[in-house]
Amino acid sequence: MLPPVGASASANQRSVLQRVRDAIAALGCSRVWARTTGHHVLLGLPGDDVFARLTPLGGTAFGLAFRAAVDEGASVRWEPMFLVDELGELVEHALVAVDALGI
């Protein structure tokens, strides 16, 4: 028997989230957090708000968008999708963009 639609989607999101966390750890970065919201995975730094959003596009493709600069107190807005690639590559691009790898 197939799991309910909501359970399947939830399990899939945990899988993507765990893959993102594994990619962050594999790059030797311990200061970036990852969490899901809807079908997106958000990335942020401790004490800061979210800086990037990963979006599944189908198959192995994901999109990377960065948070737009907004006035304090304004709602979160996103720049247009910056890159489309495989998940591990996008995680690395996001971490390099905020100098989280120390490169």
C-alpha cells in the first residue's frame, strides 16, 4: 500500500533536507543551518536570517536563489533564481557566496 500523499511529500522533504545537511558537513562547514519551508530548503548563518533558498525543480535539478536586500522589518523577498544545478553543487555555491567555507 502506498503512503498518504502528505506523508510521502514530508518524507521526501526530510530526505532533501538531510542531503543538504550532509553536503554542508562534507564541505567542512559547521556554521550554516538548513531547514525546510514548503518544498524549499532555506540556508542561514547562526544569529542571522536566511540567506539562500534551494528549490527542487524535478529529477536531480535544483534552483538556488539568494535573499534580496530589503528594509528592516520588510517581508522576505528573493532575487531571481541564480543557478540551476545538482544539489551538492548549489550548496557549495551558496556557502562560497557567504564566505562560509573560508576560501
